[in-house]
Amino acid sequence: MLNLFFPAFCRGCLKELIEGEKDICSICRHNLPLASFHKNGGTEMVDIFYGRIPVVHATALFYFKKNNLTQKFVHALKYKKAKNIGVIFGDWLGEELSACKEYHDVDAIIPVPLHKKKLRQRGYNQVEGFGKKIANALQKPYIDDVLLKITPTTSQVFKERISRIFSNDEVFAVQQASKIENKHLLLVDDIITTGATLEACSKKLLQIKGVKLSFATIAITK
Ligand SMILES: [Zn+2]
């Protein structure tokens, strides 16, 4: 009934959805450009971090290019309140990762955090649905109160000026570190481009005793 008044459209091709489809039509689902390094042993994403930080595994679901289908869905997820897109992609990747032996020793899932000001503006962290579904599938906890994004203090601004030029002005901090000691963490984000954000997060997390890191993102820039 609701669809008579508010027809549901695919967030990718904008065509009307048929019964049983939500946010993504089956044609778009089929046409999304798969990266899926976890399936084919691709090291493209691990290689981004070579010589910068140690990474155990890294995978992305899709390739991202300007104006491609992936961009349309990620845009809807980030800017059009289409939170369910993250849930769908999290289910998708979660199911695949739970079938990968390599990911079975992950102990917890941690999202790249938003600054609390940004969180208030947007109303949600766009990576939450994605991360929580992966956590469900792997039957591991989703921990979003350890890694925080903060406003740098004056001394940090000075100290981190050089590195911040390369890291998008992002400053991260860790609290309640004991929660993640000696754990293999799967850090999740929406898109990886240069890897600067994941690297900045990782540098904080790797200061905690015994932490190992893997990454999973919705998309990787090609
Ligand atoms: Zn579509």
C-alpha cells in the first residue's frame, strides 16, 4: 500500500523496485563492480600499506570510480540517509567473510569513527550498519567506544601538522584500551583511497599491546 504513495526506487539506477527488492534492484546488484580480494587472494589493498603499517588481511567489496554504480550507492548511504545500503553490503560481505578461513581469527570489528559534531549533523555513522552486520556474521563483538575521532589540541596541531597534511586533518584517539588488548581487529570503513584514514587509525590502535589489524571496506578507489 505504502508503495502507491511513496514508490520505492533503486538507489543506483533510480528505477522503481519490484516486490522483494529494497534499495538495490537485482540488475544493479548484478552490475556492481566486484573487488572481493578475500575471494581471489588479491593483495591490492594490503599492498597500499606496504612499508607503512603491518596489515594481516584487507578486502573491499566493490571498486569505486567517479560516477560508477558504487559511487551512487555510497553517496546515498552517506548523504541521503539510506542507512539500509550499509546493512545490505554488510550482510553481503559478512556472509562471504564467514566463509573465509583467513578471517576466522578476527576477534572484534571496529568502525572508523566520526567526530561527534559530524555524527550529530549526519545522525549516524555511515559505516555502522556495514560493520554491525559483519560482526553478526563473524559472531564477534562490534566495538565503537574505543577508537574516537577528536578535535586536536593546540600541541597536537603543532606536533601533527606535517602528518596531518597527508591525513585529511584527522586525529584519532583510543580510550578503554584494555578492551582490545591482544586482539585481532577488523577495522571497517566506507571507502579506501590513499589509505590515509585507515593508517591514522591503525597507528593509534597498534600502540595497544598485542593488537593485530585487518581491514574491510565497502569500496576501494580504482
Ligand atoms: Zn538499480
